[in-house]
Amino acid sequence: METNQIMLKTIRRVVAIICFIAISLLFLDFTATAINGWGWLAKWQFMPALLAMNIPVLVVLLLLTLVLGRVYCSVLCPLGVLQDVISHVRGWLGRKQRRRFGYRRPLVVVRILFLATFALLVMLGFARFAAFIEPYSEYGRIMSSLVKPLYVDINNVLASSQGDDAYTFYAVDYFVTPAAVIVAAVTLIVIGCFAWIDGRLYCNTICPVGTILGYLSRYSWLKPVIDHSKCVKCGLCAKECKASCIDSKSGTIDYTRCVTCMDCIDSCHAGAIKYTRRPASKNVDDGGRRKFLTVGALLAGSAVARAQEKTVDGGLAVIIDKKKPERRTMITPPGSRSHNNFTSHCTACQLCISNCPGNVLRPSAEMKTFMQPEVSYERGYCRPECTACSDVCPAGAILPIDKAEKSSTQIGHAVWVRKNCLPASEGVSCGNCARHCPVGAITMIPSVAGDSESPLVPSVNTERCIGCGACENLCPVRPFSAIYVEGHEIHRTV
């Protein structure tokens, strides 16, 4: 076998591992080092690029598929690489059993039904449901809801053992909702079972991106080709094909399912398989003449923040956590421009949630925006100088903005609740909201008109307020703040 053919599998694996680690670090790294270094990888995911109408990226990905086959699925897609990892673990554990895979007839009808359902959900405005089978978003939810909390806990334990200074540097107050954990866990279990049982079965049966690129890869210029003059029908290639797309008996390859992993080339002792240009008349695949639907979009997944009474202060007093107020209008991040733009582009990959340093983004529990990020201020507030979410969003749901634009973008306005306010209800002085308002939109005025001796209460200038949530977060009243932010469906400039 030619040396360059043998090296193809090694090259593919090395590049895939590098991309997989880099994308994973985008969800784990809270210092922005990863985002600044290789944040572009998130923008090169197929569905985010499609929703953001990132035409150069889409053209490159489509040309890549037409030239090299489905290398996107085996190299760039993190969920695809995760399935390979799970499949390899099963292979190592069962290494005494030589037969790992085998040819399976393509489930063409199932693939088309999933793709058609996905497209229909998106076109009808139910992208939040379609997002549950979109690969990049699924992987993002697994990382942000399952892996990052564990990563943060380990960092905190290690840092606390090194003293307060180290702890201050390493510790991160990262919050994830129970529903988000459940959704991510179910996703991991389902996809893990598919990969454990039959390698890339999920990619070639359910995944809409896999179906789109699969049918496109039928026309790719380069692909694995079986040389019938050398093939001895040993079946080793089929046993190593995690896509179950090689029929060794007939000597054909179903290119709509082939993910160009090069495992077949590496396993063929006769050198009968080469990655080369295939004449159009040979190796006819299964769904050759079917027209498939072109899709766009997805959405969402994770849910309910339920902060209840917990921790104890020095073992003496129960600390009641803040609770989310009932907002008539959901707050979306600065840069999203409007609810319509945000919900129609967001894939619920939760990369912005994972990278929010203020911990103000969490998965929405509302059915209209289920699992998409929403802004809430129980654990922090949106600092005017922070643009992290707009820097990382790959789908155009949160457009890039600079610090000056962020500071002048009104995503909502503060609303005072008199019955909760300490000066109004108990006659004590406070003014915490006014002291910490970064734009000076809150002033303290007498609670009784004309009585300068009466307790001072906050007055909100809604034309100046940007909805950052500093007042809501820093209000000492529990569980519901005496001042909260009401969102705007369309953002304004102040």
C-alpha cells in the first residue's frame, strides 16, 4: 500500500483531535484565551454558518464536501468526533471480538423523514424543537451543562487548597439549571448508545447536517474507491467501517453515508482501497436520485432556573437566594437587536452561556424560546464593558458590538416595586440601586412628595437606563428584588 494512502487516516485523526479539543475549550475556558485563539472554529460549524448567512464559510464547507467528501463530519463536527471516541472505547474494551461493524442497508426513508421534519419545524417557527437533532448545538449543551460544571468544581477545589488568592483567580460561579442538565444528559445517553452500538448510526440516520452533506458527497471529486482487481472479498474494510456503508460482497460503497474516515484504507491488507477520483459509472450508491430538502436553523434547549433556599452563613442564618421576577418581556443579550432576530438565529449551542463572565445568561424555560439563552440577574449583572457573548456567537443571534455600543444599548429598563423596597416599607435608608447604577439612571427622591425628611426611594429615568441589571442584582431585598429589569422586544440606543 502506498505510504501517502496509509498516512491519510493518521492525518485525519490528528486534525480531528486538534479541532475537537479546541472547540471543547471554547465551552470550558472562562479566561477568553480560547475564544481569542480559535473562536473562529465555532463560526465554521454548518448550521450556525447557515443561520448567520456566513456565505464565505458555507461556500468553503460545500466546496470541501464536493472535493474531499464528508470530512466536515469526521474532522470539524465535535459531535461526530465524540461518537468516534465512544465507538473506539467500545472497540478497545471488546478488542478480542474481531468483528466491530458490518454493512447495513441504508435507512433512506428514515433519513428523509428526519430531514423533512427538521426543515418543517424550522419553517413553521418551531426551531426550538428542531435544535434537538442539530449536532453542534447538541455538543454545546453537553459541554456547557454537564462538563463545564464539573470542570469548574474541580478548579474550585484545587484553587481553594492553594489559598484565598489562588481561589479568587480560579474560582468561577457557574450556574446551570436542573432542566439543562437533564436535557444534556438525555442527549449524551441517546447519542452515546447509538455510537456504542453502531458507530456513526446517528450521523447517518437522524442528523440533518449529515444527510445534507451525505447526499452532496455523492458527487465529491475524491473518495475511497475499491479496486475490484485487487479486492479479495475478505470483508475487513466492512468490519472497520463505522458508517456501515461498505458492502464487501458486491464491492460497493454508499457514499451518502461515508464520512471519509479512512479506516477502510488502513484495514485493507491487499491495498484494494484508495482515496482517489472515482469514475461516475462505478460504485452506484443507494439514494442516488433522490432530491432532499435544504434546511436552515434550529434552536434550543435547556430550562428552568429554580434557585431555592440553601446555604448557611457561618452556620447561623439561612441565606435566601434571589428569585427570578415575572417579566412580561424576556431580556435578550446586547447585540441581539430584537427578539425576532435572536430567536430566529439562535441554535441554543449555549456557547454564550458558557463564556458569560457575569453568569447572567441561562437557558430559557419558556416554550417559545426553550433552551435559548435569556438574561437574568439573580447571580450577576451585565457589565457595560463586557462583550463576551457577542464575541463568541457563531450564528448571528448576537451580533458583534464594541464596548461603546454596548454601553449605549438599551435591552430593557428598570422597574421599581414599592412594596418590596426597604425605605418605603420599613422606613430605613438604602440607596444601593442608585449607588451602583453604572449610567446614573437612578436617583433617590423623598418617598412622600414635599416631605424632604421622608425616606428616600429610587426614581428611574427609563430613557437613560440600559437594563444592565446592576440595580436588580445588588438590591438587598430577598427573594424578589425591589427593583427589576423589564425587557424590550426591540433594543434601543440611548
